[in-house]
Amino acid sequence: MLRVLMFLVPLALSVYAFIDCISTKDEDIRHMPKPLWAILVLVFPLVGSVSWIIAGKKRQPAGTGGSVWGGGGGRRQWVAPDDNPEFLRSLDDDKDKDDKPGDGDRGGAG
């Protein structure tokens, strides 16, 4: 079992580092160009992966930086639609568009 772990842990680390390297934006990479980091991780799996994780990417302290839902600023948590002011504002905008005169009933009955 230990022999398998000695093989799988560095392999998983290398795969993680390589995917992280190729998916990182160019402006977030430090010290070397992205292709050189990718080659380093592939040619020297253990040393290259550890080097990438420690020195290759600009890391942001916890609680800052963007997230999947955030547009910038700090890390934002997912907000339910009924608690999200942007979503509620968009509903008001849609409602205002639907309530415009002449847009409503188009039938002949009146």
C-alpha cells in the first residue's frame, strides 16, 4: 500500500500543478513564462510541481480576491435570489418593461 501511495501522491501533485499552471491567467504567473513553468512541471514532476505551488503563481490571502460569483473586491458568498439585491432590481426592471402602456393587452376585446 505504501508503494502505491509513493507513486500516486507525486503523480496527483504533478497533475494538479500542471492543470493549475495551464489554467492560470498570464498576469498571475510569477518569475517565468507559463510555457516554461508547464515544461518544468512535466519534466521534473516533483520539484517542478512544488516550485510551481510555492513560487509560480500569485497567491491571494484567504478572504480576498475574486470568486466564481464575485465581480471583484473581496470574496463573496453565494446569495439566494430573494436576498440578492441585483436580482431583485432586475425583476423590477423586467416588471417596469412589462407594465409600459401599449405593451399589454393586444387583443381586440376591450
